Amino acid sequence: MGAVVTLGVLAGMVRVDRSARGQVLLQQGEWVDVPAPAAGRVMSVDVGLTEKVKAGQVVARLETATGAAEVVAPLEAIVGRVAVTKGAQVEAGQPVAALMNRNVLPSLNVLFPEEYRQELAPGMTLEFQMPDMRHPLETVIEQVEGPEESLQFAKVQRRAEAYPKGAVLIRAHVPARTYERDGKKRVYQDGESGRAYVKLGTQRLLVAWFPGLRDALP
């Protein structure tokens, strides 16, 4: 009995690291929507799938209440999706096409349980580890998405059932285009998944054993 009491006291005093753990999905490049500048009717679609476009290039032409308008590419990229056809009606801000920007570092998309939302913020250190890595690498959280977008991402990845109480999606980029293993440079693979961690501070060992005590103990 005395040993149990002693163990309980120690567990209440000793502090251990606390972290959020999630699954990371790596993507080569980023999607950039090309929105309609105003509501109107699509008069022409001037690009096709996989076509390379330059910044300022016309993607589509509209007839609006104030006259003709052009929808232009905001940057040099590849057309990944065309969302409208000639004759379609569009609203202001509605995506006309989506471009795949390959001129960026591979992006990291990480899902964590919703319970960690208030503790995650841009600027925090994110550790991630892909299957081919011997050790995790560090990067910085750039964006924390809202509940709706986070859940939508989880649904697209068929991971929604793993987050019955909701999910929080964070976005970041890898620190470099390659990483080293066994003295050789390795290239990230589009669509590969791995593990991610964010350190949230420390907690009492007793709370680590019984999470329900977190709000009851200082």
C-alpha cells in the first residue's frame, strides 16, 4: 500500500513532455485557385489541362454587367483543373481554374485531433518523419486551418472517421527539397505519408496516465 501511495505522489510531481501527434501528407507543389473577378457569363476558356501558363496569361474571358473581363493566371504554373465551360454562369470569386505551382518546396499537411486546436499556432516547431527517414526533421507551422476546411481535408483523405470530435489541419513546407540518408541525398515522393509531432510543453506524469485529470490539477 505504501509503495502505491509513494508512486502516486511521484506521478503527481514528476513532469513529462507533452506533444500533439498526427499524420502528415506530403504534396509536391501547391494548388492555386484562379477566381472570377466579377459575376458573369463565360465567353471562352483559353487554357487546357496540363498546359503551362505564365503570370498574367488569360485563362478565360467573361461577359459581365460592366462589360468584358479577363480571368488571368496570378503566377507561372501548370493548369491542373478547369472548373467552367463556355456559356456557364459564374459568381465573383468563384474558381474558374486551379493551377499547380511546382516552384515551391514540397508542402506538409498534418491532421491533429480537434482538442489541440487552441494550442497550435503559426511559428511553432513541427517535427516530421517519413518512412525512409532514420530521424525526424524540423520545420515551422505556417498556417492553422479552420474546423470546416480541416474536416473537408480529412474527408478527402478518407480520414474523417479517425477524428469523431473534429480535426485541425496545419500546413507547412519541408526545410529543403532533399534530405540525407546514409550519406546520400533523397528526394521527397509526392503523396507519401508519415508521422508528425508538435511539442506542447510539459504535464504531470499522473495526467499522462489519466488525461481526465488535466483540468483538475494545476
